[in-house]
Amino acid sequence: MSQQPRPGTRQGPPTPDARGADRDDRRLDTVMNTAFIALLAGSLIRYLIKHPESPRVPWVISLSAALAVLQLAGHRLTTRAHGRGELLRLGLVVGCWVLIVLLAPSFAWCAVPLIYTGLRALPTRAAVALVAALTLLVMLAEWRLRQGIDPNLFLLPTVVAALATAVFLHMRRQADRLRDLVDDLIRTRRELAATERREGTLAERQRLSMEIHDTLAQSLSSQQMLLQAAERTWDSDPSLARGHIRTAESIAERGLAEARRFVHDLAPADLAEGGGLAQALRTLAERESTDALPIRFHLDGPPAPLPDRVQSALLRIAQGALANVREHAGATSAALTLSRLDDQIVLDIADDGIGFLPVERAPGVRGHGLAAMRARLRQLGGTLTIESAPGEGTVLSAAIPLEHPSENR
């Protein structure tokens, strides 16, 4: 007999656990069907031995055959009609069993597999009522076969039916709770996956905003300033104006390279050319230097290999910091200093500009550059320190901790 879903049971695509449960159900069905057929065959043989000449023999044999067919063909009868077919089959089996017990009381113990069938196919109250009716009929059949007074005629069927019903209902409640728990776990896993996707989307948006701010936006800002300077000096000093235009052209070319690498999610263009972070910072300082704002680079200590993420983050921070110096500092000089300490790498960007009070800016106002720097460093466990005061210039320090070689073993 195949198990049919009870009313209110949630349906969905079969999972590996559900397929395993179906296999277990089929095995249990096979055991119950085998037990029923064995009890049926034993009862029939007993009846034929005890009453070979009885006129009821044809009826008993016919009903036995009908019960066997209904029990063994139960799966085919219920797969099309599902719940209705199962109830119809159960009604036919119980009806045939009642008739055969009335004709031959020795078939009474075939009710044990029927108890299981009723408990699985019916709601709890209807199943308990059916079990009680079957138990009563078994007691009446045993009474007809009695040979003297025996209290077990009433106690044994009642105890067996009560134990079977209690165990089955307990296991069904446990299965329902386990099913609910599995459903909750699946739902929680899906919600967690959705949350992770949302967080990944937000993180990617933040990364994109930082990349755009530190590359394309800074490049366009530099070009705008140079072209404005060229326009102001075009009539008075054409050679200086042409120099500004050539510098703007060079920055535009670098910006285009950055944009292409940004689209392909590659390293910054200066790092892609080789030479490491020190060479990339030196190239940046030379490219960004002008007569009005010379920028120098200093390497404190011998160059050492750094993780790609660290190099990329520090180069982006240097680009953003120099853009801030050009736009806001009013400085006459600036310097980049890269220092490799025992347990960290430090990049200092200093200028002799007007300075400011380094307070935290509120979200949404101008000042995204510092927020982007802090976000980059936070991803690497680093910190951003700003030392500045009005009229005293600014020193911005980005520090990223480095693992010792022994820690990687």
C-alpha cells in the first residue's frame, strides 16, 4: 500500500530526503503486505483443515482471494485517484474482512495489518474509531472460538490495538515535527542565501563606487582642472596652455586604460605595467606633478612583495588623496612616502596646504573620498589616520597589517 499525503501536508519538489522516506515507506508497505498475506494464507489453510466439508468454503476462498488482490493491487488502485482511491480500497478491504470473519472467526488476526492501513490512510479520529471497531470484532471472533473462560480473549486484542495505535500516532507526530523542522531549515537556508546575495550586491556596489571615484571621477576632475587652466592661459602663455592640454591628454589616456581594466576587473593600470607598488606610486607622483604642485615619492626601506589586494588598495588611496590635494588643499607641494615596517605597510600622503579640522563627515555630503579610503582599509584590517589643522597642511596615513611568514606555515 502506498502512502498518500494527508490533508494539509505541504507539497513541493521531491528532495533527496523525501525520496529516501518514500523508499522506506515502500519497504514498510512490503512488510505489511507480506504479513497480511501470510496471516490470510494461514487462516485459510486452518479453516480448510478444520472445515473441509463446510458449505462456506467457496465463500471463504473467494473472499480470501479478493482480500489478497485488493491488498497487493492497492498501489495501482490508488495512484490515479490518490486519496479517494485509497479510501475506497480501504473500505473494500475492511468490508471483505468483516464478511470473512463473520463466516470464519479464525481470520480475525488479519486485522493487525489493517490497523496499520487505517492509521496511515485516515485522519486520527477516524483511524482510532476504525481501530476500535476492528478490535471489537476481533474480540467477538475470539469469543466464538473460545474453549472456556480466558480473560486474554478481551485483554490481548485491546492491548495490541492500543499499543499499535499509540506507537503509530507518536511516530507520526514525530515525523510531522521533523518535517516542519526540515521545512523551517530549508526556508531559513533560502532566506540566508537571499541575504548573502543582497549583501554581496551591496558590497559590489560599494566596490564599484570606490573604483569609479578613485579612477574615472579623479581622472575627469584632473582633466577639467587642466583644461580650465589652459583656457585661462591660452592668450597670455600659449606654450603653458599647450602643456596643460598635453597633460590632460595623458591623463585621459590613463583614464581610458583604467576604464578598460575596470570593465575587465583587472589590476590598476600602473600596477599592471610591473615594478610593484613602489614603482606605481613613483609613476603616479611623476604624472600628477605640475609646476604649481610638484609631487615627490620616497620609499622608506627596501621594496618587498605585497599581496595584490594591498597594492591595489594603497594605489587607489594615493590617487584619491592626491585628487583631494589638488582640489581642496591649495598646496604648493605634496609627498608620497611608502614605509614597510615589521608588521605593517604604511602609506603617507602629506601636503603643505591650508589644512582642515579632520572631523567625520555625515553620510551623503561631499567627502566620499575619505569614506572610500576607510572602506578599502577596513576590508584589509587597516586604518586611516588624518593629522591636520587649519593653516598647517595635512598628513594622511593608511596602514595595513601584514602577516609574518611564520603565520602562514
